[in-house]
Amino acid sequence: MLERPDAVLAAIPLLAASGLVLRSLIAATGFGTGLLVAPLAPIGYLAAFALVVHELLVGPVAQRSNDGSS
């Protein structure tokens, strides 16, 4: 059974690669220009970073640390 920690760990590399995949698809079809394609590569990395920060600040780890301090 897939639990939350497994899903989060699986989502991090998928999000990181998604910006590069999207950039490659747009460049391969010929519809994208350099201005459109250039900022798409770091979007996946930023999304993965945002997921990690969200899990640390709001997820179960933060809830456990908050419960342990009282």
C-alpha cells in the first residue's frame, strides 16, 4: 500500500524532471521560442523544492515536532 511518505518521495524527482521534460517537448514541437522555453527548466526544481519545504513546515514532521514540544 502506498503511504504518504512514499508518495512524497516519489513526487520529488518527478517534479524535478517535469520542467526539463516540458521544455524538451515544447522545443521538439517547434512551437516554443527561446524566450518561452528558457524559464521552464527551473520550474520543476522549484516545484520539488516547494514540496519539500511544504512537507517540512506543514506536513506530519512539523505536526510531530509541535506535539512533542508541549
